[in-house]
Amino acid sequence: MKLSKLPFKVSKTAPNNADTINHKLLVQAGFVRQLMAGVYTYTPTGLRVLRKIENIVREEMNSIGGQEILMPALHPKANWLATDGWNKIDVLFKLKSRTDKEYALGQSHEEIVTPLAKELINSYKDLPLALYQIQWKYRDELRAKSGILRGREFFMKDMYSFHENQKDFEKFYANVKDAYLRIFKKLGLTAKVTEASGGSFTEKISYEFMVLTDAGEDDILYCNECNYCVNTEIAKVKEGDRCPKCGAPLKAGRASEVGNVFDLGQKFAKDFDLTFVDANGEKQYPIMGCYGIGVSRCMGVIVEKYNDEKGIIWPASIAPFDVALIALNGAEDFANDIYQALQKEGISVLLDERNESAGSKFAAADMMGLPIRLVASTRNGEQIEWKKRNQTDSELIDLPEVIKRLKN
Ligand code: ATP
Ligand code: MG
């Protein structure tokens, strides 16, 4: 991609309503645009990042047997009455048609996936089943804030599992936990797992995946010596107390919840009369679980963790392009040769061939946060300047060496 062709440019000034780093930098670097509080457009570069995160999540969900579907965002009222969510869920967006029919916008999809699964599940032979989707969610959040961390419209991966019994379910639950940890690691995030009591519908155990950041809205207590972590809201311990697991002093921190897993028990199966016939010929309700990841929130949290005074520093796994290639005056042809050669090797490149000062090209590359910066300049002949976004030192190397390093 050539930078001059990007429709959304890097801006020298930050948006004046930005309350967090992710809001400021994502807008300034041209990755998102705010339509209103909590609702954003993703630009071509922003969408590339979102898709990369989405694909990391998708790969791991597929690897544990998840089947991807895409459910509607517009729901009939009846489904939400069946679970009493219509009256009980305060964030549920409700709307009325011109013929006075009522609808809800999907804030989560238990109400849709459970009746859907009735078609698939008849006997124990149809279990286990895990369906997931990656889709927009709508929530009437009282305070949409912190850029894309808390939206009224946001991108979520939500998976729903159906198991014959508690034992099978718990095995799968553990697999999902492991898959989540792999996902967050690939995204460059260190997720701490808190044990928490379940949501409004269940007293069962749930786990929240928390990433330390001041832009988050949760307070956690955690141990640096072992993996003990709890949400302060429900905790019996406080900062400085001894870790109940290993005895080290507990630390307190602000965190953002990037994902969670819930044991739903039989609540939704009962609401929709979803049953299966077990091996003894008896009717049973399956055990359900639900598993969310805030895909767009992850993108915001990554920006909160990876930035400096010059802009974003994307982890290579989700950067919109592998390389920022800058053509300085007189080296346009050479830069173009490098551009072609790298693309032939499957390396994605953003070529800055604009008629702009070197300074403004460097600033744009830094702001957009691509992992590697290459500079073609007549001063360096056939040598190319190589610099990592998170380092200050640069080196001069030739094209085959550039390709070799990028392919590693
Ligand atoms: P929170 O406590 O932050 O409101 P939640 O418990 O309501 O989260 P879930 O309903 O389980 O979250 O949604 C699954 C995931 O979706 C969350 O772990 C979070 O990463 C993300 N998420 C939830 N609400 C929002 C939102 N308003 N904007 C962006 N992401 C969100
Ligand atoms: Mg919430």
C-alpha cells in the first residue's frame, strides 16, 4: 500500500475529546473515527488490525472444536422475554418498528443460540457442541468512554458450548481457558485470570481475563510470585495481604477485562426447553457455557500497553503492515524496487512516497507504529536503513539481508 493512497491520514493534532491514550492515538494515526460516544468507524488501516486480532481468536476457537456461525444482531422480543432479559438487562437496546413490533439489539446471544441449538441437539450423540461468532454487540452502556475500550457498539467473539454432563463441560472449560491464554499471548498481552462469582443468572464460577492498564475499569489484587488474582469487588483480601496461595505480598492494580468464561449451567436450556436423550433413554438438559472476548477492546488495550510519545508500537502479530518504507528525496526508484521485492516475498509494506519532508515521513511512520522502519536514501547507495519501532539505533543493510530478517 502506498501512503499517499490511504484515505485517512496521520494527524499532527490529537482529538480534543480523547480521555485515554488509545482514543487519542487511534484517531491521530488514522485507525478509527468516532461517530458518537462509544461508536466508531474502523478505517482501512484500523480494520487491518481488527481483522488480524479476529483471525488470531478464530484460529484458536477452531483449534478447540468451535464451529463458526454468524447470528443476527436484530432479535425478536419473544426470545428476550423467554429468559426475562427483556426486563432485567439494563444495557439491552430495545426498539419498535413502525407497526409497533418490538425488537432488541444483541448484547449477547444466549437467547438466539439456545433455540437454534434445539434443531441440532436431540440425543447425547449430538453433544458436545460449541458454536461461536465474531460480531458487533450493542449495549446501552451508561458511560461509553476510554476510546474503544467501552463502546455502545463493539466487536466481540462469543462462543456457546453444550455438554452432556458437568465433567465433560469442565474439561472443555479448561481447554477454552488455555486457548484464551494463547490468544492473549499472541496479541502481546499478559492476561491475569481472576476467579469471580457468576453474572446475574448464575451463582456458578466464572473467570475473567484481566490486563493491567490505568485505562481499565476494574480493580484487581494479584500476586507476582504465583498466578493468584481476584477482582477487588469481591475479594476477601486487600493490598499487602499475604497471597493465599504462596504467601507473597499482594499487589493492587487497575485492569481492563479482555475476556471471560461463564458456566451457565442449565438456565438457558430450561428457558427454551432444550433437551437431549441420554444413553439411558432419559431426557436431560445440557450444561451450557459462554465465552467472550472483547475483540475491539483488545485492540484498544494493546494501544494502551504499546505506545510512546511518538505514537503506537504495534506487536508484529497484529500490525497493519509489517514494514514502513520511507523514500527520501532522489531514492524513489530504489524505494519502489524494495517495495516490489518485499511484496513478492509476501511481506506487507506501507510505502511513504509522498512529496513531504523526511521529518514528517518519520513522524507518520512512528505514529502508525509499524514494527520495522526502512529508509531508502541516495546518501546510503544500495544500503537500506533498518530500524525497529521500539529501538533507537538503526543499521545499514542490503536488500537480501532485509528480506532474510523479515522472513524470520
Ligand atoms: P464489563 O465488566 O467490562 O462491562 P462484561 O462483564 O459486561 O464486561 P461480557 O458481557 O462477558 O462482559 O462480554 C465479553 C467481553 O466483551 C468482555 O470481557 C469485554 O472484553 C468485552 N466488552 C464488554 N462490554 C464491552 C463494551 N461496552 N465495549 C467494548 N468491549 C466490551
Ligand atoms: Mg458490562
